[in-house]
Amino acid sequence: MTSWRAALLMAFVVLVFGFTLFVVSARIWLPTDMAAPAPIR
């Protein structure tokens, strides 16, 4: 049971890391005005 839990935790960590990497790299494909931070009013 412990090995299943460890494997599930490892898969979750890898999934979160991959999703974060995808989101960060997706900013490259956005138009420049959308990738910029929101203006402060």
C-alpha cells in the first residue's frame, strides 16, 4: 500500500511540474501585449 501511495504522489508531482512548465512556456506563444503584466492604474 505504501508503494502505491509513493507512486501516486510521484505521478502527481510530475503532473504538476509538467503543467507548470506548459503554462510558463505557453507565454512565449501569446501576443506581446497579452504576455505583459497588467497595467497599474
